[in-house]
Amino acid sequence: MKQIRVLVVDDSAFLRRYLPTILETDRDINVVGTAANGLEAIEMVKKLRPDVVTLDVNMPVMDGLTALRRIMQETPTPVLMLSALTSDGAKETMEALSLGAVDYITKPVDITLGGVRKDLVEKIKTVYAAKVKVVAGVNVAAEKFRRLISDLSMEAASWPGKMPAGPWTDNKELVAIAASTGGVVALQLVLRNLLPTIPVGLVIVQHIAEGFSQALAERLNAVSPLEVRMSEGQELVRPGLGLLAPAGQHLTVTRRNGKLYTALSDQPADTVHRPSADVLFSSVAQICGAKACAVIMTGMGNDGARGIKEIRDKGGATIAQDEDTSVIFGMPQAAINGGGIDIVAPLEKIPGEIMQVLYRSGARAS
């Protein structure tokens, strides 16, 4: 593996010294430069062409969000945000991810904490994994980011022709969606382009750090014609409502008196992620069976592959994001390789595929 060339951007002189020191304890990482503000960062990205940029938000001269916009427009590069664990910091992080940052890491209060090095190095490598290959001098991952961001402005009609408000098939009662790295943009695009007359509720897992779930739910709600909010458990799953799993808790579904409700739990405790896509999908398979539609999108690892196959085995419809539009193809690829997927589609086509599953004239076999 060639070394990952990193540019560190932070207005703190201490962090500009300390972060390169801890990053370069890993032989696969080489810090090629540091910048003290967004304006310096833009110029150094052009000059040094790093593989990954770590970018603080609050800086003098030019802040991180402004710099990120310019970097993605002028020299698209995988970016890892350093995020403050505050309400404002969470909203800024969601904005950064929507602008094309690949991932984020919470800025520690005590930078000397032992877990910082491990987490930061892992995040750098995850972000670098989004840079899958270079073809004819074109950074494929960067072009991917540019296309995904531009797609967020497309009109809500990604399926062929104009689909009327109904009639709807009565053989589906729930859509379950899971994503991880790259998922903030992917979820915005999908939810923005679903019809407001969708006849079922949605349950959503996005791998995210604690303290950021509410900001994500608010952003999804703002861009979607549906109502989207963070689940508090025990909600009725109803048409037009999307319920997002909160960080640190598993989201599942239950049935009472013939109706679907959400449930939250910290069990099982041995999952790699909490919330876990596998935990959600497994509960959906058990409770909804063939009446489920499940979607798995961009993300590192294999969370969701087992659970989505359970849904398919029960007769539910299953959809995976394709490789070309996935920032990280890990989760969709694992689901496809595991035999759990009916439909593989580019991100911009997924809303249409969901609607076709739910719409009588184009319903998929269940």
C-alpha cells in the first residue's frame, strides 16, 4: 500500500504540530503539509494534491465550510472534518457532509486521550478508501462527490415518466433503509425524491456518532417532502413518516394490534455498530416478511448484509446502491455477494425503484 498523503488544516498551532505526530506513527500515513485557515488550505490542496484533507470548521480568514465548497469545486479531494460535539457543531458537520466531506471525527476535549490516535488513523484510512482508483488522471472518487452533490438539486422525478399518486399495491407496509460512510448525501437524495403520497412509513439506520443524530434528522426533514425525525421509540410507523435511529441505540419494529411500532434498545451489545443495519433488517424480516422493502446504500464494512438477506428470503423486495455511485461500496457489495439483493441501482434511480415496488403497476415480486 502506498502512503496516504494527508494535509492537516486547523487554526490551532498545537494541533498542527500534534496531529501530524500521531498520524505519522502509522507507517501508511505521510503528512505532506499543514494549513492554518481555509484560504491556505485551498492553495495547498492545489499545490500538494493530498490524498486526504483533515479540515477544521471554525477558523479565521476563511472557515472550513467555505473552504470545503471551494475545494470540492476546484480540486475535489476526500475530506475528513474535525467536528465539535455541540449542537452548532453537529449542524455544521451535516452541512459539511452534504457539501462532499466523506466523514468526520469528533474533536476531543483532551487531545492526549489514548483513543484519539486509533480513531483518527482509522478514519483517515476509511476516507482514503473512498478514493478507489485513478483513471486517465481523473480522481474517480472526487468526480463521484461532485456528481452526488449536484444530484441533490435535481427535481423529484428520477423515475421514467410521471407517476400518479396511486393506486398503490397493498403487499408492502414498510421501507427500511441503511447507510454509513457517504450516507448523509445518499439519504438526502433518496428522501428528497420520494413522493409525499408514499403509502408506507420508513425506518432508517445511518451509522453516526452520538450527538449528531438530531442534526441529521433535522436536515433530512428539511430537504424531504416527507416528515423525518429521530425515533424516540414506541412510535406508530405510518405513511409519509421517516424515523431515524438515534446514535447509540438499535432501532427495531414490533407489531401491536396489527400495526407497526418502533422500539429502541441497547441490546445486542456485541454489534460493531449501534444502531446496526443487521439488527433493524432482522426485525423487519421477522415482523414484516414479504411486506417489506429494504434498501442498503454506501458504507464501509458488511453491516446489513445478513439482515437484508433475511428480508429477501422472506419474500421482501431488496435494493442495493451500485458501485459507481457509492462513496464506499462495502455494505452494498457485501449484501450483493451474500445473495440478499434483488435490484442493484445507481443512487439517483433508487427513489424510483422504491416507488415502483410500492406502485401497483410496477410492483416487484414479493
